[in-house]
Amino acid sequence: MSDIEEQIRQIFEGYKTAVFEKNVEAFLALYDENIHLFDMWEKWSYNGKDAWREMVSNWFGSLGDEKVVVDFDSLTVTATNEIAVVHTFVTYKAVASNGNELRSMNNRLTAALKKSNGTWKIFHEHSSAPLDGNTLKATLQRQ
């Protein structure tokens, strides 16, 4: 594994930790000021860190005592010295304060990162789930 790939993988370890701790600032620190996101929830896109901050704050705030465990499967990094692209399958698992799993969902995630002033930041992210062709409902469990 190259040094660059290891640096990028550490960004996603930080993602997992920040979500589990519901740490808005640590989560947002992974993103560029001009982040552009195509997220699965509520809006077609989020433009800029302030818009993303609002969404993330609402998400973490809605969890109450629950925690969210994030797992990345088949995380693949393609990178140069300045730009990286990641694609992965993600599981978000809500757990109660006693550690019991409450619910989970899967989705697909693609992220583009750039190195600026020596630090990697996510500048574009796209999450999605396939739609059932008959019902047009998202399939939130990977099959």
C-alpha cells in the first residue's frame, strides 16, 4: 500500500470515528470548504461546508443516545500526488447505548479528494442506493 493510499484510508477512519462520536467538527474537518455533495437524504445536493454542517448537525442531533457504527467494504483508492478518488460500499449501523444493533442500511459512496496545503480533503462526495425497478424504492440492504 502506498503512502498516499494510507493517508486516504486514514481520512475514512476519521469519518468512522467522527460519526460514532457524533463529532460535527471532526467530521466536517474531513471536507473542503467548497464541498459539493450528492447525498441520499432530503436534498438533491449540498453546496459548501455550511450547508453540509446543517445536514450533519441535524443527523447527529437526531440520534439521541444512539451511536452509529460505520463500516467500509471494498474501499478502493485511485490516487496521484494531488487528487484521489475512492469508491466503497458503506454500512451504517445504529446501536443502542447498551451496544445492541437497532437497524442498519447500506449504500454506495464515491468521494473525490484533493491535497491542499499538505492535507487531503473531500471536495466531492456522492452516495446512492439502487432502486427497485418495480417499486422505485431504494434498496438499502446490499444483496
